[in-house]
Amino acid sequence: MRHLHVASPYRTRNDEQYTDMKVTITDWKAVAGWRWDVPDDDVCGICRSAFDACCPSCKIPGDDCPLIWGECSHVFHMHCLLKWLGAENSQQQCPMDRRPWVTAS
Ligand SMILES: [Zn+2]
Ligand SMILES: [Zn+2]
Ligand SMILES: [Zn+2]
């Protein structure tokens, strides 16, 4: 019985530490998630909304409405670009410079 008394508070402390860590990571994601690191022109060239806002198809900016970078250095809301690339007249080109769209890795 004495053993159990010693062991259980120890385990509780570990659980708390684990929870703390999870909360910290979640907070960091919430803060960093939609502060996109984008150069000068900070509006999407397709929908003309700011990158800190979401595309017209979404209601809440953040991880659910990510940005996509092309090798031509242009940035768009991913949803805007996918819609654009799905359009027949896009010919799979970047809407800004008409170069073949290649997603930067
Ligand atoms: Zn957009
Ligand atoms: Zn979106
Ligand atoms: Zn481009």
C-alpha cells in the first residue's frame, strides 16, 4: 500500500508535464500558423485578399487555408491556386507571370 501512495503522485506529475508541453506546442502553432512569411506584396494575386485573411472559399484564416509557393516566387492561397489550375484557360501556368506553375518544395 505504501508503494502505491508513492507511485501515484509521481505519475500525476508526469501527466501534468506532458499536458503542459502539449499546450505550449498548440499555442505556438496558433500564433505561428497564420503569420505567413511573405514578401512585400501581401495580397493573393488571384482573389486580392490579404494572406493573413483566408481565400473566398474559407471562413477562418489559418492552417485550414494554407498558402502555396511557386518556384517563380509567387505566393497564393492554396485554394485559389488549385481553383485557378483547375480552370481550363489557366493552362497550368502561374496567373502572375504565365510561367508553368511549379510548386516550390
Ligand atoms: Zn486568394
Ligand atoms: Zn481557403
Ligand atoms: Zn509566378
